[in-house]
Amino acid sequence: MDPTAQLSTLPAVGPGPTLMADRSSGSSGQEYLQQSQVVVRLLQSSAWASRSCHQKVAQLHRDMTLQKRDKLEAIVLARRYKANTLEILQLLQSLQAIVQQTLQDTSSHGHDIPDAAWKVLRNYADQAEVFRSQLDSRTDLVDQDTLIPLSRRSHMLQREQTALSHQATCPCKARLCAVVKLLRALETSYTFQSSLAMASCTQADASRRTHETFAYGSTPFHSWQAIMAQVSKEVEQTRHADLELMVWGSSVGWLVFYSALSLGLTSSGYEILEPLHNAAIKLQQQLQASRPPPSAQQS
């Protein structure tokens, strides 16, 4: 297929979940929360599809076989996808703040969700539909990797829990399990996902790195164990020599925490994306705060 054919106007992404139209006074907070989650999913699907299209069109722009006119068209499309992505992510962040505040206010005062709050939510739903209808996308432009079924993640988490329960024998096993639980919860947070996507969109353009450089990934504990089993002799030598393990691109600290808690190795991690660095520091502080004082440990 001629790559330039992908630069033409493309049909919109298929319909997503929709917000129920009419709301009356007396609606519960639970119903409001459920409907806000529908709008969040609608915005998320548009954001990830738009970002994926941006990456694909940017790759087309880098294709040396394209003519000058086609390269120009690719630049215009790439900029549009990027602008759409950032605007949708900003909507997601503001929507989260509004929903949290609304639920907090109504819960603390014992009130139902007011009509005004439903109108605000409807406005966000309308904006989400506009983005969805304007998104020039098609299945051959959308990375299927961004649409991995949840069943694959569920299977991975089950294998990880089995490894932690039956194969982790380190003295810090409880602490290791706590770290894994916190990091897995972080990954499912759309606030974390949107901040990471925004950072990758803005910082990649400000550097010589590509968007693919900023891809987020995490290593399941069972994969880590399989790798470390192959270099057990080197691990022992490192421990006895009091050497430090260094992880470049340490993300939110997965391998740093694994090496320290499961192998007893001193570790340092270096990360260039601010949200990932901040998440690792925050988790480290949480762990330090929850640690019992030395006197309690000795007793």
C-alpha cells in the first residue's frame, strides 16, 4: 500500500460509550460517578487514538520516499493530532478535579448531585463526542498495541501474584509485595497515564529523542526472576563486592525496588521524564514513612 494514501482524509473512529441524556434532581453520587467514568473512557479512547495517529504520521514524515508535498501534509496532520491529544488530556485532568470536588461536596453535606453538576458533565461529554467525530483515524493508523485487551494484563497480574506468593523468599517479601501493589495501582490511574502522555508529547519535541523513547513499560516480577536466575553468580559477586546497581531509564522504580528488596543490592535509578521520577520519589517516601522505627524493628 502506498504510504501517501494514509495521509488523505480518513473516516472517524467508531462510536464509543455515551452519556445518558436526561438527569433530574435527586440523582445519586454513585450514578454521577458511573456516568463520569463513561465520559472519561470516551476521552481516553480519543486521546490514545489521536496520540497513536500522531506517532504514525510523524513516522510517515520521516520516510525518505515521500515527496515534498506529502511531507508537508504529514507535518500538518501530525501537529493536528498532537494538539488534539494535549487538549483531550487537559480535559481529562480538569474533569477529574471537578468530579472529585462534586462528590466531596455532596457527600460532606448529604446532598444529591445538583443539576448544575450534571450540565457540566454533559458539556464534557459533548466535547468528547466532538473530538471523536473530528479525529481522522482508521484501524491501519491506530496502534493495536494501545488497545491490548484487559485480559492480557489480568493474566500477567495473576502470574505475578503467583510468583510473589510462592517464589519470593527474600526477607523483605512483605515490603516487596506492597511495592508491587502500589505500582500496579499507579499504572491503572488515568491521572498518571495522562501526565505521562503529556510529558512524552511535549518533552520528545524539545529533545532529539523520538516519541518511542518515552514509551512506558513495566517488568513483571516473574520475568525479573527468570532473568536474574541466569546471572545468579554475577549477582552474588556484586553483593559481596558491595557494588551498586544502576538503572538508566528507571521509570517509576520497578527494577530499582526489585533489586533492593529481592536481591539486597544497593540501587540507583535515573529517569528523564518528570512524572515517572516524581512517582518513584513519592513511593520511596511512602515506604520510608511506613517503616517502623529502629527500636520496633529490633524488638
